[in-house]
Amino acid sequence: MRGPLSRADMARRAAQDIPEGAYVNLGIGLPTMISDYLPPDREIILHTENGMLGMGPVAVGDQIDPDLINAGKIPVTELPGAAYFHHADSFAMMRGGHLDICVLGAFQVSITGDLANWHTGGEGAIPAVGGAMDLAIGAKEVFVIMELFTRDGSCKLVPECTFPLTGIGCVGTVYTDYAVFTIASDGVTVVEAFGGLGVQDLEKSTGLSLRG
Amino acid sequence: MISKIIGSVAEAIADVRDGSTVMIGGFGSAGQPVELIDALLEQGAKDLTVVNNNAGNGTTGLAALLQARRVRKIICSFPRQVDSQVFDGLYRAGELELELVPQGTLAERIRAGGAGIAGFFTPTGYGTMLADGKETRRIDGRDYVLESALSADFALIKAHRGDRLGNLVYRKTARNFGPLMVGAASVAIAQVASIVEVGELDPESVVTPGIYVQRVVEVSSHTPPSTQGQ
């Protein structure tokens, strides 16, 4: 069940909300795609949890250096003004509230902003948390970018997460292929819907009570 | 005259014992001290507890150590990767104990281990299954989990350049856990691409002061790992 926006469109839409001067961490997968769509007229500094600010685009050809990788272990480049630091500093930046925005993928987000994105809890599934829990509670704002429905049609924006939690009440904005939602103490608001959908259409498909 | 320089990786890790706790630097393969790990494999110590961000990639380095059944327990944040088949098999067979730690908590536990801090309250993981059974506390309206320091008998790390006093500089994102692990281990062993004369490293740019490092061994990046540690 895919919505009106492609994954690239979703990344482009999320990129619009990252302001000039922001320090940003982009998670592995779809969040990483946002870096391709950051408005060129804004100076935005990317953080990678493995110890760098000022991360540049993916390295190609002669640029590839095994000592210079991103959190997904993909070779990247450095931009002028970049800085390297060790892991405790990297996570102090996060946990200490110095990062403006982090963008994460998710299995589920609850209507109170709980996040589940690290473990399915399934039989035989090997748990791997990495920096997910630190990112979820550390950045000033946490964005999630995800398809609104799973392949079998289950809504991923849920009254309560059924997968193991990554963080509690931490997600503020959710970018999906159907709509952009914000989550606050007064509920979930549809900021923008795509493909001519209205709030009532989304309420029907998600089964949630939404604000317009 | 102080000299922490050791002639070979084999000598550098010779006194690792069965049952030792060994911190191993690296994030994936960046900063992984492959030659020291290969020497440890050759040396034969077993029942090791290993602290690393990951749990081995492919079939070399840490993965080879796991494959040889030398490791009893691994403390890490991200074991599951596309090429972590060695770990996956051992874990599913119940032959390897896993302590899973959020990455920032892992880094801070190691930092604390070297800094004389017994434990700390962190907001990371609060309300999740990784905080199950741990003490929690509300401080100024926010909830925190008590996490303990980690220390080790040995740290094996990779740096870029070092001198006989143990001062180290790193290269790009290969720095990662190195500067933390050397503080948390009784014996910190750094493999470096080159050893330089004392005074050559700019004191303003030294990342790890030599006080934290007990042994420095030069490993030429042009030498294939398989010929090291003989």
C-alpha cells in the first residue's frame, strides 16, 4: 500500500523542513536520502555518530578512504570545516541536546510520540540497537520518515507501539508517503496531505483521530 | 628512558590470559586493529569477554576470533550486520553470550571506566527493554537509567601515529572508540601505522596522551595481515 509520494519525494519533503544553520543527524536508510535534497542555499552541518561533523556526500572512486565512513559504514567525504571526535564526544553532542534535528526510520510511531525502530522482537531475531536509542532521546527535534503502511497494509502510526520501544514520547514530526504529521500533547495533526487526500480520508485509512 | 615501543604484535599481546576482558577498537572496519586481533587469534587465549561496537564482519579480524570459539561473551551495540554471519550463527546456537548496549551508553561506560566514575544516570534507553532491571531515577523532571562503568584487562586499538611515550593521533573516523578504550584498560596496546620521534607530534594535536597507553607497536599498512603475529 504505497501512498502518493515516492521515497525520493518523501526525502525531498523532509529536507524542506531542515533550516539554515541546523546541526543534523540522518539515520541509516531512507533518512540518509534526505542529504541529496537539502536546499543548496542553506548551510546545514551533518553529524555522523561515528565521530564527525561536516560530513560530505558519499565518496566515489579515488575519494574512497576506509578510515572515513558514515554510520552505515559507507565511505563518505569531508567538507571544509569538518571535525573529528571520539565516540563519547559524539554521543555527548547527541544526549546533551546539542544536535538540532535527527531523522530516523521507524517500524512504528505511537500517537504520543513513542518510537519503535530497533528490534522486531521476533523469534530468532538478533537484536541490534546501535545509536538508535541515543538519537531518539538526544536531539532537540526528532523527525521520523517512513511509509505510513507496511506491505501488508498495517498502519505504522499506531495508538500504542507493539514492537519493543526505542524511546518514549520523543517523535515530533512524521514524514510519510501520504501526509506529514506532527505529534504534540493535544494529539496528532495533519500538517500536509498528499494526492488530494483530506483529514477524513486519513482518519479512515489509519483508524486514528486526527486534527486538521 | 621510557619506551613503550614493542617489536611485534605477537609480543604486544603475549600476556593476554584465558578469561581476560579485551576491549577492541573500531566501528566496522574503520579503526579495527586487525593485526593485533590476528595475533591474539594466533596466541590462543580463550574464554575472552570482548567489548567492541560490533560483533565482527566477514570472516576476518574479530569474526575470526569468534569463529575460533575464543570468545565467551561480547558486549556491543550493533552485532547484526549484512556480513555478521559468524556472530549470527554462534548467537543462535547459544554459544556466545551477548550484552547489548546502546552505542552512546557503551561509549560512556568505557569513558567512565577510565575516568574513575563508577556509574552514571543517562536518559538513553529509559522505558525500553534495555533498561529492564536497572535502577532508574527522576532528576529535575526527567527519567534516567543507572549504567555502570566498563573496564578491561587489555585494550587493542588502532591509531595513525604514535611515539615512544604512547602519545597518539588518529585518522578521520577511525578514531571512534580508541581514545576511550585506552583509558579503561589495565594494559592499552596501540597499533600505529608509523612511530615518530618524541616531539614530532604537535602537543596541541595529540588526541591520546601517552599516560593512557602501555604499548605501541608499528604495523605497516603495506604488510598483509596474515603475515603479522608470527
